[in-house]
Amino acid sequence: MAKRFLTPLGIVVLPTDPASGSNGQIYFNSSENELKVYYDGQWNSLSTGGGGGASETESGVQLSTSWWLGA
């Protein structure tokens, strides 16, 4: 049986939104204290509302309150 390992993310921390990005890129905005993802030409704030495993949509991006990577 295969073992699962958590992969830590090396998230870039910047005080302002970068001028551009690629869909799926993420970074932490230190001025706004928000994690942001680039999607369809803009940086979108990610936020969770608590609870477990539920998802919400913000600016057309499917967000998850579970932050685990891997299968």
C-alpha cells in the first residue's frame, strides 16, 4: 500500500498584488493578510468560513476549506 506524504507549500509573501500571474498561482499578501490565487486575469482572495470540507465559490474559483495536497 502506498504511503501518503504532505507536501509543504513554499508560498511567496509580498506586500502588494503582482502585476500578472498564471491561473492557479498563489501568494500571501502581507498588507491585507490574505492568501490570493490568480484566476482569469486577476488576483482573488481566498477565505474560509470554518467548518469542515465545505466549499464555496468566489469570483468563479472553487475554494475549499481543506488545505491538504496530494491524493
